[in-house]
Amino acid sequence: MLTLKIGDLAPNFSGVDQDGNIHELMDYKGRKLVMFFYPKASTPGCTWEACDLRDNYERFQNQNYTLLGVSADSALRQSKFKEKNNLPFPLLADEDKSVINAFGVWGPKKFMGRTYDGIHRTTFVIDETGVISDIITKVKTKAHAEQILD
């Protein structure tokens, strides 16, 4: 599970978004990057979170932030999620979990007495030099922008 800490260099990831575009850490040098990992596209909590970030997108841009969503969903599912909710930022389709594992957000979870492996909803804020400046593990899905920007 999560071994990264504030002050660590972010993992040098490479992943493909809903449109087949490749995203790597070096693409974001000179900008602040918000990488938000979510369990499953189009589920209630993930939709609330993504839409809250969408509704505050201009605030993020004004503060030199770029947003990048990540889940293990297929590119098609990510594309439908992005289109349905009019999301202005890319969503990585990390089906092989290479980015998810690099950030240490995959692991055992419990739901209704059942244990299973899945993505732990976590957000990493990465500064202009690639250093992790914040890690949010207790994400408030309906007020996530405030957690990041305040």
C-alpha cells in the first residue's frame, strides 16, 4: 500500500488516457499536477468527486494546476464517463495498474464485511519540479476541490 510521502519525488509514470494519448510525469514539468485515483468510473462517489473538480476547474487553472484522473477502467469506460459528465481533464485508463501500483494505491479494502483488492481513493498534489506536496487519503467526494485548493 501507500509508501509515498510528502516531499518524495513522484513516480515517473506513463499511462494512456481515454483517447489513447500517453501521459508521463515529465509532461507536467513546470505545472502543478493533481492526480486523483478513484475506484470506478460512473459510480456515485467517483462521479461526485470528478464533477466537483470539473465545477472548480477554472479555479485550478488560475492557480496553474493540471488535473489527471486515474482508475483501472478501460479506455471506453473512461471515455463514456468523461463525455457523460463533460469532464475537461483527461482520465487514465490504467488497466494494467502500472500507475496505480507505482503510487501505491492498490490494496485490500472492506465493504459490507467483504474484503477485496481495489483502488484506495487518494489524491496526490505534485509541484512544478515533480515533488509530492500533498497526499489526500480522506477524500470528501462532494468537496474535494476545497481540500486541494485550501
